[in-house]
Amino acid sequence: MKNSKKAIMRVIAAIVTVTSIYIFAPWEAAVYYFYPLPSTVQAQVDEAVHQGLDGILVYSQKGQQKAEFYAGGWHNRDKKIPADPKALFKIASIGKLYNASAVAKLVARGSLSLDKTLADYLPSLAGHIEYADQITLRMMVQHRSGIPNYTDHDDFSWSERSIGGDANLTLVLNTPADFKPDSDYSYSNTNYLLIGRIMTKTLGYERKQFIKDEILAPLGLKRTFLSINDIDLTELMSGYYVGYDNDFKALDQGYIATAEDVGIFLRALNDGTLFTDKEQEIYTSIYEYEHTGWVLGYYSIARYHKNIDTVVIQFVNTVGDDTLIFNNVVYGRIIEILEKRNEKEQ
């Protein structure tokens, strides 16, 4: 009966995935979904490179077992440097998991309140962000504030602007809200830009230091950084956009980490070792336990798969065209390989 349920779920997942591919991606991606499944993760990684990805890194860690690392393609395409599974990578919006974790810790300590408003924390913005006196910290964490997303603004350019910063905030000041607070959901990077400012003001020092002291250090994460200014750029995997020769690694686009560091963090986030009981309860009420990330040249997936007790991180340094859908298909195939292996081990 257990295997029958798994089979049914796989059929449903296949129908949903294939439907999505046909709607959102070209026929090549749909055809690829039905390619014979390789027997190993490394074979799938190699196949993904053969299909056109410049480079891909995969980290897999099950239960108490040692982590497994996989790599294919190029760390640097122009210099023909092979992909390194221990390389640094821009993890983009996966960084929101770290920021939300910091919020949970500060709320548990009484330093922040989820029910205080943006106007309470940053009064100077009250006349410049619509509904600032109604938008709570909780709404911002959950993307239910209605504050416009600065990366969607016509004057924002991924190739010219860094992530965060006052220059980006000015793009959305004095503009209409997308909706009334807590009446809808809309992903907005502006929320987390403001949350960063709120944490820094409340702490009296940079929130980055709090994250280093309270999240990174306790987990032994020495290969996680909050800016390219903190790293040796040669250790950062190059990032590419289909059809362009440019290497976009020099853009400052937020968090940088190895797949291993992200995997260790995600395991701790999901098994509770990152938090006290009170912090865990707060975090569960405000944010999610997995994430994807996209910036120019980089796409990342970080998820914990409870059914096989496995954390799987995938980094791909090729974006543009229909690579987003293709990368998700590759990730799904890797999970299927791991599930099949898990069944054999039982």
C-alpha cells in the first residue's frame, strides 16, 4: 500500500510538472522530462551540462550520513576552470531564510515585535510608503505588506545595481501600494531591504554582524558571506546569461556561500537545532523552510525532503531563456534518483 501511494504521487507530480513545462517552456524541456532517468546523481549532473548548462553544483546530505558533492561544467568558462563543488556561489533570495531567522531570534528576545508597524520602526518613511502606519513587521516578513518590489521597477537593472541599499529604496518611495496591507501576497525584495534596516536600527549595529554571531558562528559556517567585498573573487563561481559572453560575478548581489554551508544551515533550520523552542515557534509562524534564489548569472534551490530525510542544494550558473524551468526539471530528476536509492536501501 505504501509503495502504491508513492506511485500515485509520482504520477500526479509528473502530470503537474509536464503541464507546467508545456505551458511555460519550449517543447525541448517537455521532451527532456521524459528522458530515461540516470542511475546516479553525477550522471544527471553531467547530462544537464550536456543539455547546455555552463556549470552545476549539487550537495546532498541524508540523515546522519556524510554529505555527497557533485559538480559538472565550468567554474569559469573562459579560463576553462572545471566546476568545483566547494566553490562559493551567489545564493540570492535564499538569504531571506537567514534574515527571517534573525527576526525570529530578535522577536523571541523581545527586541522586535511582529505587530509593530513600519512607521513605528522607521518613522521617516511614514510619509513616503503608503500604509506605513498599518504595515507590520510580520506582513513584511511574509510578503503581505503591499510595498512594491524595487527589482520590478522600470529603472532597476540587474546588471547595473547592487541588491539592497538606499538607491533601490528610492525607486519605490512615494509610489502607490500594490494592495492594502495583509489583503494579498506579493513577493517583494523591498520588504527585506526594510527589515534589514529595522534590525540594524534596533540592534544599534549592523544586522550582518548579528547574523554572523547568532546564526553562522554557532553552526560553524565559515564559508558564508554577505557581500562579494568579503571574499576572494577567484573562489566565486562565474555567472552567465544565455546569449551573453559576460561574467556577472563582480556584481554585489547579496549572500554568498558554498553549497555545503547552505546545506548545513538548512538542516539546522529544519531540525530545530538553529533555534530555541520559542524561536522555532515564532519562525514557523512567519516564514518558510525552503527557498530558491535568482540573480543575474545564478540560480539556486535549497530544500529539505522529509520523506527521505535529505537536504539537497542545487546551484546553476546559467540563467536566461528557459533555463529556470529546465533547472527545476533537473532538480526534480535528482530527487527522483535519490528517492529510488532510498527505496533500495530500505
